Amino acid sequence: MVYEKHWKENKKLNKTEKVKLEKDGLRILDNIPFYAENGFDSIPKEQWDLFKWAGLYLQRPKEDGYFMMRVNVPSGILTKSQVDTLAGIAKDYGRGVFDITTRQAVQFHWLEIEQIPDIFKRLESAGLSSVGACGDITRTIVGNPIAGIDPDELFDTTSLVKEVYDFFQRNEDFSNLPRKYKMSISANKKNASNAEINCISFTPAIKVIDGVETKGFHLKVGGGLSSRPFLAKTLDIFIEPERTLEVAIAVTTIFRDYGYREKRHLSRLKFLVADWGAEKFKEKLEEYTGPLLTKGVEPTEEWNAGYFYGVQDQKQEGLKFLGFNVPVGRLDADEVFELARISSQYGSGEIRTCNSQNLIIPNIPEKNVEALLAEPIFKRISINPNSFIGYAVACTGIEYCNLALVETKERMRLIAEELDKRIQLDVPVRIHMVGCPNSCGQRQIADIGLQGIKLRNENKEMVEAYEIYVGGTLNDDGRFNQKLKGKVPATKLTDVLDELLHYFKKDKVKGESFFDF
Ligand code: SF4
């Protein structure tokens, strides 16, 4: 393989690459039973980072030995037994904390090494896995959360997501990539998968082939956020659905073999694509796939940012799906059990997660909707949330994350609830809060992005503060938000946002969005 030669000859590999050369990240799975038997102190420090390949991070502070676990939920689709399994893990081992991430995954906290084998066993018996949810590997695949029930989808992508996910899951040919690698596959016309911010995205497209209208995909490559964000570039190709896996393998092979491994902060696929450009990337891709068809047309509509609130028609007559708000993506394990019970009692038992950190209950017969909505849990988990809490996103933050500079989840929730008391608007304003430039909370695409920093106050003490960014969107080819001057201490953040939003309210015309303002 090209990459093996490249690595062995390369004297400038970064430190992580040298560790990975000695031991593939997935091999940590062989060691976990031993560490579980012998306790946290038996894990050599230099192995800590490899736990990511098993979907495990040491939470803050690392020395305390508690793990965060991320579980893959491809396309956000979960069955009743999977939801019960996840709720059980959160309740038995994770102090009840159940977080939905901005890539439709589920996160637990407070796990101890002794508990991991049982957690793996439970996940496996439910057909779930945390393997590859973190690390330099293909992560969970983001998809259309209403795949298969979406009345407007170009076609159902459920089986394609499964095929691609299954291929890469625990695949040691692709478990040593230069960095994390994020994929989305969706035929939702409202770009529910946030295609432009993934490393590789399959997006809905139509092309007339030999006089026949064919549904398939366009391909975007090289998107990603963090401190140097890029919007993915669209290649001039059309992919028939049956070639999805082949193209996914080819792009991943290019990343594995040609992606940069010298400087870790320049190793994401986006840097290779930025250097090569779309034309050269397409040429390289066709070396693996043979000639591909040129682009068709995109039947895309206005971006919905992954929001599906309310009672909505499914493509199946007589059935509804219900979109609920989960404030800043955090549930309690007992709430998750209750949601699984309700979904099963009134519908099929399925639950779907969204990259807006919210959830969907599908397959509810029309006659059951009213009774379902009368369940007490839906006072908090609402189908019609207030506009700030309903569109607030927050990353994990200083509560658990080692890289965080500030508190995020609880602060974002309190600020959004306070803004809902102070100001009413006729359009939603999406506010995303992140605890550091890594941007897991995707602040660059928010109407208002809040990025945590440290600031020295007038008493010379270091305090938590935020930079404010405005005007992000994925409409009209996408635009990242722009930084406003200055930094705001956490104690003044609500008042500053209040002022900014009142300024918007005063000068906007009816129905005008924050992006258009
Ligand atoms: Fe942690 Fe930073 Fe990601 Fe937030 S954005 S979860 S603080 S790494």
C-alpha cells in the first residue's frame, strides 16, 4: 500500500503517527479486558489516547480515571431495544447522563474501566458499537434522520448508510487514517446532514442517463470546522446509489494514502482537498473508480439545519413523525426509558436522533398523536419549544472535556431560557456555544456562535469569557459566521446577547431571518 511506504520513509511523522505505527488503534480492544480486570492504574499513560478507537475518552481530569463513551448511531436510527440498552447503560454506569451529539451519536460519562466489558457486551447484543466513534478512523455516518419516512427524500438511504458503516466498522485497512474522518450520506432535500461541514458527503442529485431520469448522489469533499474551517467542495461527478460504497472506499483510500501525517493540525482531509482542488481530487478518485459520470442537478431546498419540530406527515399514509426539542441535547436515563416506552406504546418503538441534538419519534398513527402528546414528559421535551431553547446547541464543555476552556451545556441552557423570557421573535435564531476552537458544537454555522476563551478581568483574575460570531449558514453554498469585536465575560453574556437580539428585532422586517439581516 502507498501509505506504508510513505510512512516508513517519512522521518517527520508526528508523535501520534509514531504511536499508531507501533500499534493500530483498534488493537486497544484486545487490551481492555486486562485493564478492566486490573484497574485504571494498570493502563500505561501512553496507551490512553488509543482508547479513542474504542469510542472512549478520558474525561476531565484524566487522572481520575473516568471515561466518556461515544456510541455510533448511523443516520440517527435506533430501535426500541437499542434505546432501552443505551438508557440502561446511562442509568447503571453513567450517573444517568445521556447526551445527543451534533453528529447524531450518543455520549455517556462517568464510566470506569471495570465496567467497559459489560457495556461492550450490552452494546453488541443490541447491534450497537462505540468502536470507531473517536480516533483517526471513519466515524459514525451522519444521515437523514427521517430516512425511509421522509415524504420529500429523493430515495431511502437507510440500507446504503448501513452498508458503508458496516464496511468500515472495525476494518483494519482503514483504522489508521491521518486524522478523524467524518462522512454523511443523505437524500434529504433540506440538507439535514449539514453536508458542507463533513470530510465527505453524499448529497441528493438527479441525472438523465440514456434518456432515463436517475436518482443518485453528488459528492462533496474536504469540509470541516475546528480553528481553520472549510466548506466542502463539490466534485463534478454523479454517483449511482449502487456505487456509493465503492466511491466511499476510494475517497477514504486517497485520504489514508495521501493525507498529511507530519503536522497533526494539518492532517484532516480538508487540507489535502484545499491543496489539490476539486479537479485534481476528481482525477485521483477516477484512478480508483474508473471514469465517473459528470454532475446532474441538485433538487435541494432551503436548509433546515437538522430541525424537525412538530407533528409531520410521513411518506406512509396515516403515519406521523414527531420532532421534539431536547434542551442542549441532554436527557436523563429515566427520560430515555420513558421515551422508549411511549414510542413503543403509541408507535413502532423507534427513536431517531438529529444533529441539532434533538430527537424524533416516528411511525405514530394519526389517531395516537393526541394521547402521546398528553404524556407528562412532553412538558420538557416539547414539539413546540420556545425559540431560543429550541435552537440552542452546546458541546460537552468544561464539565467533562479536557480541551474545554469554559462551561457550555448548562450555561447555554440558562442563557437560552432567560432570552426566551426577555424577547419574542418571529423567526428562530440558532445559537451554538463551544468550549474551545475545536468546535464540536459547530459554532461556525450558527446564526450566533459563542466560542469560549479565558480573559483576565479588572482584578487580574482569569475568568471564563466568549467571543461572539454572527451570520453563519449553509444556505446559498454556505458561509461561516464572522467575529464581532471584543470578548464578553460569561457574567455579561446574557445581557450582551439580549442587546444584540433587540437590535435585530427593532430593525428587521417581518419574517426576515438572522442570516438575511
Ligand atoms: Fe471539548 Fe472543545 Fe469539543 Fe467543546 S468544542 S467538546 S470544549 S473539544
